[in-house]
Amino acid sequence: MYTNNDCEISGISVCVPKNQIDNKKFLKFKDKNEFIQHTGVKKHFLNLKKNISTSDLCFVATNKIIDNLKWKKNEIGFLLFVSQTRDFVLPATACVLQKRLGLNKDILAYDIPLGCSGFVNGLYTAFLISKNMKSKGLLLLGDMSSKFIDFKDKKMFGLFGDAGTAVAINYKKKLKNFSCFSFGTDGGGYKDLIYNSTGINDSRNKKFVEMDGKKIFEFALNEVPLQVKKLLVKSKNTINSIDYFVFHQANKFLIKTLMKKLRIPNKKIIYSIGEFGNTHSASIPITIFKNLKNRSNLKILISGFGVGYSWASAIINLNNLKFGDLNKI
């Protein structure tokens, strides 16, 4: 377990493509109702024309959260961009966004190419940097699933969604906003969720993401409850002391199975998968954005797990976050 304090999330902003897919109307296979019930995905946003980048979504979300918080851009000391669909193999999309957002040149900016565990890992990194720099910063997360799924594979098409988020990180001396983190990695399962490409000549190779859903499910059930239980014990918390549990929105059946295995009451679990689908690293901040507006003084446990295999959980406090409205482009 790793701990941190004096840092907090000040706000969250979300941006999605305008095109929202209704799975009941769009999916055309025999067991689509069973699929919708199993995954929980009723609707989700996809950029069908493939003319929007992850940075486009994060750019809009970032400007909105800066405006909502009334931050001055010259106060921002770092920018982390967490995504599996960066704009380029090189350069880093964080560098592109620094210029596009009009941020100072003396800023720390880099990409973190993680998926489902990306928010928890990115948040820990952002808290460390913020505390060390004693500075405000930005944690940007998102993926364009539409860039690497096969539209002809209706089950993959019906599960994933495009989204970009901006999470504002603030340092406040003597805030004592205690947070604790736990991490896990097992590269032995890397082939079970993979986009088998170097990123070069993809259009000619026509590669798509491949997923062994059964193995991902088994991995999550084996590792996540164990990690969550250890985190609760080491941090001297209990399920009763946590206001909400926010799991990566992989699919609703998996979340409900984790909930039952951990004996978490229904009222403590929140979802966003029904309206957004599986949005990879953006799914946890989107779930907070959707469900916890106008709430303060909350202690939540967050857990991301999947591609890699990589999994990470944390207990953090939320106080007076700024949200704003859902942005669409």
C-alpha cells in the first residue's frame, strides 16, 4: 500500500462524440437483448466517421474544467495524458496538447499508455508530482475505441465507447487529504486483450483489437477482490466506512459479480456503463461525473483492471468537486 496526502481532485469534465448509439435499435443479432442485459450497455458514444482524435475530446474537456475552476493557465505545472489511442506513435500527445491548450513551456508533460487501470495509476502519479511540485496539474484520460474495433464484430461494437476526460489535480498545504493506493501487474496475460500492431501501416494491415473475454473475467475475479480486501485492511477501513465503490466499467455482470464476492451492498455501487459503454481509462472519472454531482465529503474506493494484465485500486476523498455539463463535439 502506498499513501499520499495534501493533494485532491478539484474537478472532472467529460467530452464525447455527438453520435450516440442505441444498442436496442442498432445491434442486429439474435441474442442482442441478452447481450445488453449482460453487459449493461444500452447506449454509448462512438465516432463512426473516425474524424475525431482522443486529444480533441480531452482538449474540450480541459478547457471546460479550467473555466469552471477559474484556473489561470500559467499556474498549471504538469499535464499527464493517459490513453491507448494517442494521436501519434510519436510525438507524445501530451506535448501536442501543451501547445494547443496554450500552457507554459516550463511544464512537465508526458503520455502514459495504459488502459483499464490507467485512471488509478495516473492519479497516483499525478498526486506524487503535484505534491513534489506543490502545483496544480491536469490528468487527461480517454480512448477512441472506434479506431481499433471491428465494426462488423457487433459484440465488440456494442460494448466499447469513445470518451475523453479532464481531471483537475490540486495541491493544498496541510490539506491532509489522505489517499492510499495498491497496484498489480501480470504480463503473462498480455495476449488476452491486445491490439497486435506497431502502429505503422495499420490502414493496410486492417488489424483490430482481440479479446478473450472469459480469461479477462477470470483474471478480474481472481485479483481484484484480493487487492480490495488487502487495501481495506491495510488502510484500516471497512466496506461500511466507504461511501461508494467505483469499479472500472468493464461490463455490468462482472461488476455485479465482484460486488457479490466482496459483499458490497447495492447502494454503494455506481455505474456509467449503461449510457457510455466501456470507455477504458476514462470509465472511473465518467462514473464519478455521472453519479456524484453536488456531493461532498465522500470516501470512495476506486478500482481499475484489465489490459496488461494491470490492476490498481485506491481509497480517496472527494470534496466539493466542480463538474459542469457533458460536452459533445
